[in-house]
Amino acid sequence: MDLILYAIPFFFLAILLEFVYGLIIKNNTYRINDSINSLSMGSLSRLQSLVILGLSASVFELINLEFQLTQLADDETWVWLGCFVLYDLAYYWKHRLGHEIAIFWGSHVAHHQSEDFNLGTALRQTSIDFYGFLFYLPFFVLGFPAEILFTVVSLNLIYQFWVHTEHVPKLGALEWVFVTPSNHRVHHARNKIYVDKNYGGVFIIWDRLFGSFQQELDEERVVFGLRKPLNSWNPVWANVHVYWRLIEDFLKAPGMANKFKICFKPPGWQPAGMKSSCQLGPAEVDLSRRFDPAISSFSRYYTFVQFILTIVLSLYILLNATSIGYSITALTVAYLTYSFYVQGVWLEAKSTALGLEIFRLTVLMISLVLLDFNATLSGLLLLCAGISLIAVLTAARNRVSGLPTSQ
């Protein structure tokens, strides 16, 4: 069972509670731009699964039909517990290799881009997990039923949600066995002493066994994000930027051996004498700054409203994809991807935001008229699109006439 979809409402409720708690104790860990970016990427991660066939499920069917594998009993407690523990070990190595091999890091990097650390960060996931199925194969060979494995995968990810918070201190003896907020804060840090540590999903014992554990130090405050910051709110670029630079390095690397190493050596590796496009460079990492471009009040509030509407439509598609049909689902996912991209442009205060938004709203209104979509939802979306179009056209007119739009 894919339990993630059912957990999404509880994720959002927990995010809201953490935000309110942070305000009450005067230690708010949320910024609107970073939170929108993280949740946009989480939504895209779920939406892409509606239009791209699940490779792991296809591989399982192929192996099962070809080799007629014997299945373990799905009603035995030891089978469930064994699968849970063994999968966490497999996840540890998947996660570790996702940091230590450049082509895998390109997929995993999305989860580490946020310079904030909160429950919203937990939902910041890649849309390009192309290698995860490799770590499922041993479970198919060992005979674990697919429904058990994928339920365990969901439970593992659900557990990882709660450890993305700054508000929970160290938890004593639990720190020795389980992944906790403290040792996961270390994992998301860009301080040199903390980088590439604490890979466990549920159990931290794997890190202790394989030499990758680092405790959170009182004298070294955790600073979150990448050593080489993304400096963008574009969720599409966030998913592909490492691969773009990796392709550049691959093309200019001399010889096939070096091209192979570019992909499978650690991120930033390059042959002698060649400067990598991914390389951090000699400059020290500035731990005191976060990406936070100034934007007008109109842009901030308008983007937030559009983001909420986009999330609502995303949830509707996720819940009703089977009844909507593949073609409309695929078109809607493409539109939602573009919507999240435009919202990133707004948050970066780019001059193209108004034009891109007018185009987005126009496409939405035409599509709702032409496509066979839910009548009630179409009416509501048309109303929202009309009001939004009036708002951005007014903002555009004020900009041309010199009137302030940030008041």
C-alpha cells in the first residue's frame, strides 16, 4: 500500500501546528518563499508518478513472471518486521550512495537545497528517483511480497517526516538507536564537520556500524543547505541543475574513462587540469547568508494565494487521477508544473513574472472551457482565474503608470 497519499493531510496539519508553535515561542523556522518551494517540489514528486510508469513495479512483475519466485507469507509478523529492518538497511546504502556518487547525487540533491529546516523540508523530494528500484530487487528475490515491501517503504518515509524539525532537542538514549531530529539536523547541515553524515532512515545504528555517524555539537551550530547553494526558487531547475552541469562536465572530459568517472565518482570530481562545472571552488562557504531576494507585498501575497490554489488542484488530481483519465491527468500535471515554475519566478522578483502569469491564467481559462473537467471545480477555477487576471493586469497597469504595487 502507498500510505503517503493518505498521510498528506496529516503532514499539512503538522506543518501548520509547527508554524503556530514557532510563532508562539518566537522561534519561527518558516519563510514563505522557502516553504512554497519545498512544498512545490513535494507536490511535483507525487504528481510525476501519475504520468510516469512505476519502474520498480514493472521490474517486479517481470522478475516474478520470468522466474516464478516463491513468495513469503504476507500474514506472518516476522516477515513484516524482517522486511522493515532490512529495508532500512537498504535505504541507508541507497541514501549514502546518493551522496557519494555524482549521478545519484543529482537525484537526491533536491532534498538538501532548503536553507531552512522544518516539517515542510521533509516534503521536499526529487522528481527524478531513477535508481531507487535497484535496492528493491533483493527483496523480490528473497520473496517478500510487493504489497509488504511498498507498505514498508511508505512507513519508512512517514517516519522520516517528524525528524525534520528544530524544535525537538536531543532525546537521550533514543539517539543511539533511532534517527531523531538532532542527528537528522546534522545530515541537513552544510557545516564541513557535518557534511555527508547520518544517512539512516529509521535506525541510526547503521551509521554507527559503518562509520558515518556524527552527533550534533553544542559548539557547532547547524547551518542548513548545500555547500554550493542553489540560489533559486525554480522547482524545475532545482530538480535538474546538477545533471545540467554533470552533462557539461561529461561532454568536455577527455576520454571515455574520465567520462565514466565524472558520473560515478563523488560529486565535483574532475580529471587533472579540468575545472568542474559542479565544483564548489576554493572560496569558503558563507554560513551566515541565506537566499532571500526582496519582493513586493503584492508578489508575496499573490504568490501565496496562487500556491494554495495550485496545491488544492494537485490534491484533487492525486485523489481522482483514475477517474479523470490519463490524457487530462497528464495535461493537468504539465500545467501544474508550469504553475509551480511561475510561482518561483514571482518569488525571485523577475521582470518576466507578470507576462508568464498572464499566459498561465489564459491557458487555464481556455482549457477549462474546452476540456471535459468536473463542472463545479471548473466553475470555481474560472472564477479564481478571472479574479487573478484582474489583479495581475491591475498590477501591470500600476507598474507602467509608476504607482506602487508593494504597499
